[in-house]
Amino acid sequence: MSTTLLILLAFVPGLLIALFIYLRDMREPEPYSLLLMSVLFGAVAFFLSRGIGFLLHNFVYIDNEDVVHQMIAAFLFVGLLSEGFKFLLLRGVTYYYKNFNQPFDGIVYAVMVGVGYATAENILAVINGDADTAMLRMITTVPANAVFAVIMGFFLGEAKLFKSKTVLYSLLGLLLAALAHGYYDYFMQLMFVKGLWIQAGISLVIVIVLTQLALKYRKDLEVSN
């Protein structure tokens, strides 16, 4: 398969997920310009986290065959670092959009950031010539990043609604998204341990179920109001 075709395919999963979430925002759809900006924020978050992660690897030795080392890499270098930069842009910029005026908007904008992050990661994998990895990421990592974004976006939406608990809900959004991302990535990195890839799939299923519950809860509340 040609590199050009793979790059085009790298956009498809993110586009479908972004469209799915956008169509669920029926009360007051967000402007296309802000959605596109959020996607670009996600790409920026990816390159920032990748750059900082590369620098950290120069100071912290990670043994790819050591389970504990892989845990450190997954939860700190992937989970916290990746979600941290997404959070920085979401909470520091997107949160203050005048159009961010409904709790569900937190999920919408966060998913756009997650889609931008995962798509940038896909494209880099294709450019690096790793077609197999790129195809695997299109199937698993893009939806996973969207799911982690829903977790963060849900709590940012709650922070917007409950002004007295803004800091609490913001921190919960960051920490839970980072934990879910780290947990998923931890088992993905342990492919050398037979059968542990199944746990990665199970972890993603659990997070998707929780995400669906969060989506239903928030939409039900908005409908009732």
C-alpha cells in the first residue's frame, strides 16, 4: 500500500469519530472554526508530548523487557505526558471559548483534541515507514484517544457547570484520563508477555463502556433541563 494512501487513511478514523460526536451535540452545535482549531491543538499536544518524552528518555533509562520500567513509561511518559498537554490546551484555551457554554461541549472539544492527537501520531507512523503499526493504530489507538478525551471532556464540562468545584473536576478529568491512557498503553507495551495484549483490549472495552455511560448521563441531563 502506498504512503500517500496510508496518509489519507490515517485521517479516516478520526474524521468518523469527530463526526459521530458532533452529530450528538444537537442543542447548540459548535462552530466549525473552533472544532478545527481544537483538532490542531491535538496535533500540537502530540508533538509537544513526543518532544518532551524524547528528552526525558535521555535522562531516565527504560528497559523494554522490564515490566516495572514499562509501567513507568506507560503511566508517566505516555499517560500523564500525553493527557497533560491535551489538558493544558483544553483547560487553558478551549475552556474559555464563549461557545463553550454547555457541559456537553467539554466532550465535543476534548474529542476533537484527542482526534487531532491520534491522527498526528498516525501520520508520523506512516512517514516513518511502519505501515503495520500505522494500520494497527487506525483500528485501536485513534478510538482509544477519543475515549480518553471523553473522560477528560466530561469532567471539564462538569467544571463549567459547577463553578464551586472547578478545580476538583478539572483535576479529576486530567488524572482519570491519564490513568486510563496509561493503563491501556501499559498492556499494549507488554506484547512480549504472552496473552497480555488481551488485557489491553479488555481495558479499552471497559473504558468505552464507561464513556458511553458518561455520554448518556450528560445527554440525559441536558434533555431534562
